[in-house]
Amino acid sequence: MLNDTFFRPATFYLNGFSDLPHATYFYVFLCFVYIMTVVGNGFLMSVIYLVKTLHSAKYMIVFSLALTDLCGSTALIPKVLDTFLFDRRYIVYEACLSYMFFVWFFAFVQSWTLVTMSFDRFVAICFPLRYHSIVTKSVVALILFFVWFCSSCFLASLVGLITRLSFCRSLVVQSFFCDHGPVYKLACNDTSVNNIIANFLITVIICIPVVLIALTYICVAVSLSRITSGAERLKAVKTCTSHIILVAIFFLPLLVTNIAALATYIHPNTRIINSTLTHTVPALLNPIIYSLKTEEVMTSVRRLLKNNRLRNVKSSR
């Protein structure tokens, strides 16, 4: 091929599972996951919006996480179902790049929203007397804006670099969506820059957030060790429980999948299942965990239900 020849395909082909029996059941399961994700995150956002006592800096972060979960699942699952349940595996080049952008954009935002949550817990436990002067609504709004803005800029650059690639060989993407790695590796010109960006993406989404969250909880553990009262220490630990569970659900599958991929061979079907669940299950579980583990949310839900019953009784009279 001549150096000045450039091939931009009209479409890509999403390969998905290879010879996996009863794959339809897995997609039906994803459909159920998506429905419950929409209901759960929609419910949590509604509670935060309706209950004025939850209009605080902390619940601005929770609302942002729920919105990210909802948008991230919407960007991924409906298209996966349309692609494989209805066998529409060809995807237009521009649509593929948009698909890639939005899936990874919301994963990026979700990761750094969890870091923002850890900052909130760090200040609440290590500097309790200064908490309300440090973690204000304006500060949290600025942090969240910075997270969303930086995420969009980085992902726009990452996807934009795909447009410089020439695809003159196979157009079969070995994934269940237009994933960055499987797409750029199909190119037949130099992909060294894309490889660097891909490694940087993993570092920014997984490694740096995990390190920052670990450091905040080391500081939290040190502060807790200085609390003499067992009851006060237990109360402080309970405020962190929900966040620790959310962090584990989001980051552990990502870490395990990436470490396993580096250490040994993973069958493509196994990798796709792991990746699919990693992108979808945390968004389903986050509102459930936060509702069940946070007393403020449960109290607010009970108050809403009580007020609703009282309004129904008055209207019936």
C-alpha cells in the first residue's frame, strides 16, 4: 500500500460473542439491568430533588453519580441490545466514534465522581469542624464542573485521534461496542500515539483514582484511630461504608479484568462478559446501596411516603 493512501471505512462490524450458546439470555438479563438502573437512579435523583434537607454539597455529588450512572447505561445498553438481539452489527463510522466517546466519557466521570466523594468523606472525618466551610455547594459545583469538562476534553482528544487512522484491513471490532482498543488496533498505519493515549486512559480512569481514594482512606483511618469513643468511631465508619462499597463495585472488576489480561490469556467471550458487567452492574447497584446504607436517604424516603399518604387522605375527604 502506498504511504499516501488513506482508507476511512463506511462501517465497522461489531463481532460480540463468538459461538456462545444461549447468548440471548444474557442480553435479556442486560435489558432487566437497564430497566432497574433507570428506575433506581431515577428514584434516587427524585428523592434528592424533592427533599430540601438533601440539598447539600454531599448530595450534589450523589446526584451527579446517579445522573452519570443513568446516562452511562443509556449510552451503552440500548445499543448493545439493538446490535445483538436484532442482529444489526454493522455500525456507521461516525456513529461508532460517538458510541466510543459517550461510553468512556461517562466511565471517566463516574470514576472521578467517586474520587470527589472520597474527598467529601476525608474532610468530614479529618476536619469535622471545618467541613461546612470547606465542602460548600459552590466548591462541589466547581469540582464537578471540572470533572465533566476535563472528561469531555480528554475523550474528545482520544476519539479525535482515531480519525487520523487508516483502516485498510479487517473492519471487525472484537468487542460488544466500539471500544477504543479493539478499534484502533484495526488500523494499518502508525498507532503509537493511540497506544500511549489508551494507556493514559487506563491510568486516569483506574490507577490515579484508586491511589487518591486509598490515600484519603489512610488519612481517615489515622483520624479514626485517634477517636477515643467507640460509639463515635463506629458512627464515623458508617458514614464511609456506602462509599467504600461503591468504590469496590466500580474499581475491583476493572482492576481484576485488566490485571488478568496482562498476566494471562482471557477468552474473548469471558472478556466481553466481564467488560459488560463492569460497565453496567455498578450503575444498577449504586442507588440501591446508597438508599439502603444511608440513613438520611431512608428517612427522606419515609417522609416522602408519609406526606404522600397524608395528601391522599386529605384529597379523599
